[in-house]
Amino acid sequence: MNLEDVRTHVSENRSGMLADLAFAVVWVTVVTALFDVLQGPQWAYYLCMLGGVVAHWGFFTSLAMARAQQD
């Protein structure tokens, strides 16, 4: 894989990559703030972080399905 391939991939997927990054930043910020306030157990914190993967997949899958129904 050369640099031109990477540039092409990034330019084709820019909006999706930005949405993924924004989702991750918001999820981590909310979970961290929540556990800082509530002083929850460490295992629950990690479980919520892992839940972010499921939430991300579910959110963007349902978004894609809704867009497909509109077309």
C-alpha cells in the first residue's frame, strides 16, 4: 500500500471517518464524565466503553437502513 492509495481511501471515506471520530469522542467523553461523577466500578467503566462499539454499529446501521428506505 503506497501513499497515493491511502490518500484515495481517505478522500473517498472522509465524511464517514469524521462521523466515526465524532461518535467515538462523544461516547468516551460522556462515559468518562459519568463515571467520574458516579465513581462507578472499573469493570463497569470498561463495559460501557465496550458498549460504545455496539452502540456505534447499531446507530450507523440503523442510519444506513433509514437512508436506504428513503431512496
